[in-house]
Amino acid sequence: MFRLLVVDDEKIIADGLYEVLRNLPNLELDVYKAYSGEEAVRLFDRTRFDIVLSDIRMPGISGLQLLDKIREKWPTCKVIFLTGHNEFSYIYSAIQYDGVSYLLKTEGYEKVIEVVGQSVREIELELKNESLLKQAQEQLYTTREMMQNDYVKGILNEQLNIREINQQQLDELGLPLRADESVLILLGRVNSFQNKSMYSYRTSQLYRIKRIAGQYISAHAVYVETVNEKSDLIWLIQPLPGHAAADGWDQVLTYIKGNLELIQLACRESVGEVLSFVLDDSPVSWEQAADRFSILQMLMNYRIGQGSGMLLLDKQLIRQEMRQAEKWGAKKPSFRHSRLELLRDQLEHGQREEFEKTLQDCAVTFAAVDSMHYTPAMEVYYAIGLVFLTYMNRWDLVDTVAAKVGMHKLMQPGEHESWQEAFGYLIQVGELLFSLQSQEEERRATAVIQIVQKHILEHLHDPDEISLVRLAELVFFNPSYLSRLFKQVTEINLSEYISSARMNKAKQLLGNPDIKIQEVAELVGYGTATNFTRSFRKSMNMTPQEYRSLVLSR
């Protein structure tokens, strides 16, 4: 929906254009009017306008002065000037601007509608043109590094679906890796950051370290790098294109191992930081990257030395952890705590299907565990229960949930006969929270629309009070969002509701013979009897006087 402003110091002209343009269903315009240039400028401060239809000669701020204000506030706004035959010297100055056209005042409403429709089509075309696409592409380029980091961290934290790891995604993000090739993971930690926690300091130092490491790695491999929330450095590495798989990986592993100590030394000497590294024993598939990364993090956390940089390359250590993880299979199910963060985000953002899948995965992990005293399962159960409890406290849902499910079980896994039953209970609580969330969203939307409808019915006589901008200010929404929300809740456009409310009020008033037609027009916001009659005839297929006669004759 585009916004159009009619500006004319002659009220009868402004009112007439306002009524004609606001009832064009094929254009769906949100129409406003101003009786002076000064009033128009005040409206420019409140909201964006896409089209301004203005008289060119007005007292106070003229049309040309208004054009300067428009270009200052809303430079892409289309301007249509209304002019007389003897005003061409004025209009000649105006049409030097892009997006400015003019109409003779004698050309009539049909010509006005035609030119306004042309302006709407021009705006729609500009929204799709190449210049905007180019700007968007440039903006995408400036944010690409951030998107690359998010994508890599999403893979390693198991926040991306495996279907999202494909060559198209890698190419679009400018990542020089191949989706059909395994990756080698290198994890680094700056030990000396422990006593230097200033964000700006860490960021600048990490940037220097990445550049040093990149100089060594890039000679024999392609890679992407990122930094996680703990300021750990992570590299995903592949052989250079064109190298045979086996030979390529042998060369890469040999080269990386041989240079990690040099990277540590260079960072100590030139950056003043002590680094520890854990290098994966072998390349891993994209599907297994999150599992392998979890093992590397565990090794980094409990193998790290005090004060001096660790360099963990021992195949036996890494393989031992990998074999242990495989051996634990049925006895000790693995669970990555990144899933808890994922659950929290999905609950907060209303992603019901994704939430249910993640929670179901948690349930499957521990379904075969026999003992209710199994501490890893207890840890996960408590953590999910805490996610739920935090959410319920924030939205004051504890009493509501307690009335529907046994809240005493939420932090008491011992209340369940099995872990399958325990996680089934958590799934039930999650489904309930989403149902309550949906109900609450609907309640809030309905409450907002009721406020808007009440205000409209109480202010039908004042067009300014029932403009989209004023109604949006009333409920603290963006005008376009309010318009969409109103249609979503009521299934009719806001403009249709206002027109219907005016007609209903008008018919009620016309039933009283003591109220003049002009008074009815003013009470329902049409201003003049002429504008009221035009709109009433369009809606009811009869004039107000004919309707009154029909009602009174019954």
C-alpha cells in the first residue's frame, strides 16, 4: 500500500480529490490531505509519502518550496503538480526534477486517476529495478563475512540442517570449500587472553592472528576461518583444487602440522599472544563435522597447559577419544549442549516445527537408557526444564501451565518411570507452551484491532484521527504493519472498514429527518454534502436523500 498526500489551499478541491483517490480499490492507496504547505511539512515529519498531489501556487509555502522539502525528507517521492494555463513558468522549474509531473486543473478526475496510477506503476517498477538490486548486492558483500561466520558456526554447532550444506550455499557465501569433499578441523585458543578481556583488544588481536595463520595455511590449502563466542579460532581446511584426494590430504596434514609451531612462534613474537592448537587427526565429512568438533573442544578444554601453548597432534589421543565415543554408543549416549541453545531460540522465536524436532532428537538420545539415575540424562532433563521454567516465568504462564500439566514433574525426573516417559512429558509441556504462545499472539492482535476499531467509531467525524498514520501512532505500530495486521484479523482492508463504518453511521443519521444532509456529511467525516453524496451513491446505488425518503416511507 502506497501513501498519497493531497495538498491544496482550496478546501473544496482538496476534499474532492481526497474522496476520489481514497476509493480506488485497484490502487489501494492510503490517502491524506493538507490545506497548506505548512501542514504538509508537518505530515512529512510523521511518516513517509510515496506520491504528493499538490497545487503549485499556494500562500505561505508554495508548491515549489514544498518540492524542496519533499526532496529533503523523502527523495524518492513522486510529485504531481496541479497548475493553471497561466502558470507554466512555475511548472517549468518543477519538471526539471526527476519524478515530477503536472496536470492542468481543468483536466478532471479521470486524468488525475490516470496520472496517479502511472506514478504507482513507476514506483513498483523502481522497487524492482537494477539499481536497487545492485545496492542490495553491495550491501550483501559488506555483510558476507558475518554471514560466512554464522554459517560455519551453524554447521559446527549443529544448528543447520544437513540439506543446507551444499555447493550452492558455499558459492553464494563466497566460501572456497567444496561440499563433496571432507574437511580438516583446526581449533586454536589464545591462552594469554585470560587476563586481557577487553572486547576491542581481543578483536584486534584475533584479526592479527588470523592473518598470520592464513599466510601459512594458504600456501598448500584452501580454508575458511571463524571465531566462536569463547574467542576460540576455528579453521575448516581442504586441499587445493586439482590435488588427488589421498595425496592432497597427506600433503595438507604434513604441511599444517609442520607449520603450527611456526604460527605459534610468530604470534608470540609479533602479536605477543600465546596460542594452543588441537589439529584433527584426519578429515571428516560435513555430516560428522559437529561430532568431531565437539571432541576437539573437549580435548582443548582438559588437555590445555598453564601458561604455555599446547600443540596437540598425537593421533593416539584423538583416536582414543573417537573410539571411546563410539564404544559408549549404547551405554553413554552423546549429547551436544548446543541443542539446548537451539531449543531456547526456537521457543522464543515461535519456531514450533523445528522446536518439536530438536526436542524429539533429545528424547531419542536417552530413550534406551535404563537407569533413572543416569546423570547425563538428568543434566539434559534439568537443562530443558530450566529453559521451560525461564520462559514461563517471563510470560507469567506458570499458573496456566500448572493447571494443565503437573508442574511438580518439571524439575523432578524421578517422578517418571523411564526416560522415555520423562522426555515425553517435556514434549507435552513444549506443545502446551506453543499453544499458549499462539493463543496469546491472537489475543494481543485482537486487542490491538479492537482499540483501532473503537477509535474509528468514535472519531468518524475527524478524518485526521482515523488516518492510517494516526491509528498506527495510537497502537505504536508501523502503518504498513497495522494495515496488514488489520486485514489478517478482520479479513477486510482498513479502508473498507472505515468506509463501511461511515456508511452505517450515515444510514443511522439519515433516519432522523431533523438532521440535515450537510450535517450528516460532517458527522461521518466527508466534509461537504457533495463528497458525501458521491460516496453514498457509489456504496448504496442511491443518493442520501433518496435513502432518507425510502426509510421514512416505511
